Amino acid sequence: MVYSMSPDWKIMNDFNGRVLFKNSVATTSDWKSVYVYSDDFQLVTSTIEECISKKKVFELEHRVVLADGNPG
């Protein structure tokens, strides 16, 4: 899937993945709680913080919440 984020990673902009995810919206600030699988939330959050502080490219495989509510 393709998506873009605000520089501080607080806002997820429109992305191509609407078939897989429920409640896809053009822009959302609660994207982690909606799309990131709960067991991976802290890992995603800490990786984003590290990437911002060290100016690294974000690269992480993690589970997401699919439209049917299952992890993907």
C-alpha cells in the first residue's frame, strides 16, 4: 500500500489501500489506533520516534487491522 504522513507522523494522508482497511479516510490523526494492530502499537510508536530523532527512513514490518477486524 502507498500512503504519506505529515513530517511529525501525526497525520496520515490519503492512501491506496481502501479495500483492505475499514473506515479509510482522506486524512486522519488517529491512524495508529485505527490501523496498527494493538500488539504492535508500541513497536510502531517507538520506531517512529527513533526515526524522527535520528532522521532515519522508517522501515518496519508490523501487523495492521484489516477491514474484517483480523490482523494482517
